[in-house]
Amino acid sequence: MRLELSLFTGSENMHFQVVWVYTLAAGLNTSLNHHLALRFGYEYAEADIKSGYGSKLKTKMSQFSLGLNYTF
């Protein structure tokens, strides 16, 4: 995936280019009884970003989630 973004801040023009993005997600939902459900998930994302000034930035993000739902 390639994405380009230009930001205009006063007299400066900054240009960014996302070279690639990798995303992985997994989740599990289970019912504990008729009213309660438990969910668990994991997400991971990684991206390479280049600026107009020639610098590179490598970004990694990961997240765990846990939830409990009650149904009336």
C-alpha cells in the first residue's frame, strides 16, 4: 500500500510517503452463559514512512483487548 500526504504549515510544505503497511489481527469470542460473553483480541500493525526531507520512520503498534458483554 502506498499513501502520500502533504501538510502545509505556514511557510513550510512537508511531504510524507507511506511505503508499506502490514496489519495482523486475531480475536476470540466465547459465551459464558445466556447473558455473558467474553471477547479477547490482538492487533499488530507496522509501517515504513518516508518524509520529504529524506528521513525514514519505522512504526510498530500492538494492542491487546479484553471485553465482557452483558446481553439483556
